[in-house]
Amino acid sequence: MQDRRERLRKLVVVQEKLQRLHETRHAGYVAAAAKERAEANELANSFDAEGSMASLFPELYHSRISAALAKEQANLRLAEVEAQHVATATARTNMVERAWKDAAREDERAKAERDRLELLGRKPSAE
């Protein structure tokens, strides 16, 4: 039973690392989406500013704004997928952790029972 408990403990560690990986990726996608939104807003504001180059190259500004908004949407979709992976990894981590704790309790019960049986098995010396 000790081996099972050790394997489950190691699996908990792996599941926690996987969960953190998905959380990190999710945060990265959200940050990238915010960056793209900020770039699109900055381009739109500079488009309306007096004396900007936008009057000379309006199609360039429009295409860059559209590209930034498209990248934002793509990053938000990826962030949503990663959020689902985080939820799945969290559920798996909790499930494995419960199994690990159950195995540890079972080991403790079995050890206590062996100790009691050993204690009862000792015969008092009649000498």
C-alpha cells in the first residue's frame, strides 16, 4: 500500500505542475489580448489626432487596427480554452489528492491493526 501512496503523491505533484502550466498560459493569452486591445485603441486615437499620418495612409491604419482586433479575439479564444484546461486540471488534481489521502489513511489503519495484532499475539510469560 505504501507504493500506491507514493505513486499517488507523485501524481499529485505532476497534476499541480500541469495545473500551474495551464494557469500561466491562460494569463499569457489574457495579457496578449489586452496588449492587442491597447494597440488597437492607440491606433484609433492616433487616427483621429490632428496632424497624424493617418490622413496619408488611412488603409494602413485600418488594416493594422483590424489585425490588432483579430489578434485580440484569437487570444481571447485561446484563453477560454486554457481556462477549460485549468478547470479540468484542477478537478483531476483534487481527485488524485483525495485518493492519495485515502491511501495514506488506509496505510495508517493497516499499520495500527498490525500493531494491535502483534500486541495481542504476544503471550505473557508465566515464569
